[in-house]
Amino acid sequence: MKIRTATLMLVAGALLATSGAAWAQKQEQSGAQERAGQTTRERQMEQTQSRERATSAEELQLREQQRERTQEQVQSKDQLQQQDQLKQQDQLRQQDQLREQEQARERIHQEEIFGAEMMTEQERLRYQEQLGKAGSEQEREQIRARHREEMQERARQKGVKLE
């Protein structure tokens, strides 16, 4: 019986040792698989984060491009407004110049031309043109004085009295 007991104990010890080794091996394999699964999950997580960073960078780039386009549109709109303002200012200046020229013409036409009865139509037009081109009132006064002298001389030569 002692042999049998010793044999049983040896067999039990061998079984225990075998099952302990198998259990350790299984634990080791399970740990390796778990580590492999964890590494796979880590890689997947890194890939996801990488994609998110790339997407985020692309979104930032798109936002920046949109901001630049918006800024260009605003600048373009501002330039158009400035051009419109300049055009309006030019039109107002032109209108003022035309008004001033018309007023000068009216003044000339409203004035009675001294000695007009002794002048041809062509001379009257030339005289009015000279007055219209004069840059200042002083120049117009000089033109009138010269004209008056010429008409008085012409009247003396013809023996006519001018008033």
C-alpha cells in the first residue's frame, strides 16, 4: 500500500505539476494575447487620433481659406465702394464746372456789348469767347477796357457817337 500511496502521490504530484505548468502556460498565452490585443487597440487608437488630427488640420486649413476668401470679398467690396465714391465726386466736379461755365456764358450774354452795333456777328462771337475763356474777373475787365477803346476809335473814324 505504501507503494501504491507513493505512486498515487507521485502521479498526483506529476498531475499537479503538469496542470500548474499548463495553467502557467495558458496564463502566459492569455497574457500574450491580451498584450497583443492591447497593442492592437493602442494602434487603432493611435490611428484614430492621427485621422482626427489630420481631419482637424484639414478643417483648420479650410476655415483659413474661407476666412481669406471672405476677407478678399470685403476688400473687393470696399474697393468698389471707393471707386463709386470717386466716380460720384468726379461727376459732381464736372457738374460744378459745367454750371460755372454756363453761368459765365449767361453773364456774357446778359451784358450789353459796348459798340455791338458797330461789330459783325463774328466779332461779337469772338469777343464773347474771349470773355468766356478769361480765367478771372480782372482779365475780363481788361478785355472789356480794350474792346471799349477799339469801339470808341472805330466810332470816331466813322463819326458816330457811342454811349
